Amino acid sequence: MMVRCEKRIRSTKTFFGASTVTNIQQQREIFSAIVELPFGKIGVRTASGLITELCYLPPHFDAKDAGDATAAMAVAQLQAYCEDADYRFDLPLKQAGTDFQKAVWGAISSIPRGSVRTYGELARHIGSAPRAVGQACGANWFPIVVPCHRVTSAAGLGGFANSDDPNGYLLGIKRWLLAHEGSSEYAWQQTTLL
């Protein structure tokens, strides 16, 4: 059973002692590639010719060249998306998630670029509850490819990748992605709120 990268990455301490540097280096090794994009870094995990996970990484991770052809394909497509918000991903994704999560991810994938939907709107669409939709968004193994950044709360931007820290790097990524895709609804939130 594969351990999600978000669980392993979040356990890293925020100070940089010798053991912390070793942990970061070991965590870096779980990725087939780490690509630096305009909004930050994404770790790419692969196995048997499939993308097994894409993971937003904290700023202290260094880029890492693709270690296999599948990772190289993912890196190239992520870079193409950053150049053109209309780019359509065509990646070999490993099957992941429960039937419910797959239903939520399917609904998310139907949200057009430049648009957003609330957790409540998606919940009504699939016959569920907003909190369950939010949990499925947070469990997304393939962010950007399954554009969970297009889902917001009824009261504003909402959380992202299981984080609601308004000054954190994860919500900064969500802001960048929405702006990149032309969503003007949250334009006032496009800068870090310090």
C-alpha cells in the first residue's frame, strides 16, 4: 500500500536541523520528478508506466529531473498547461479513489476553465453533502489534472489540498491557478494576504 506523499511531506519539521535535511532528502526520493512551475513545485510519482500521484510541495524542495519516461511526460504536460490554460492533459493515471471520490472528481473535471463551483453546488449535482465533496477534493491524487482548484466555498476561496491557511503556499497555488485560468471571481484574493 502506497503512503500518500502529503502525509509524508507534512510530517517534515519547519526548522532545518541535520535530521530535518535528511528527512527532506529521503522524501525527495519518493518522487520520479520534481518540477518547478510558476506557482511552486509539484512532485510526480510513477510506477509501472503510470502516474501514481501528483503532489504540491513546499518551497524548500529542490527540482529533480525526471527519472523515467512517464515522469518526463508528466513534467512536459504540466509545463504546457502553465503556458496555455486550455491545454488538455493526456496522462496515464493509475486508478485511485473510492466510487464516491471518482464521482466527485468526474464532476470537478466537467467544470470549464475560468469557472468555479461551490462545494454545495457539486454536492447537489451528485446528491451528496458539501463536506463530503470537500473531503473528496482533498483526497485528489492528481491535482491540476483533476482541477479541484475550481471548487470554492460559498463564502469565498475555501480550502485547498486539505489546507485553509490563508497565507500558506497551498492557497497561494489555488489563487495562481484560478488567475491563470481566467477566473475573475477571486481576483481580489490573488495576492498573499499578510
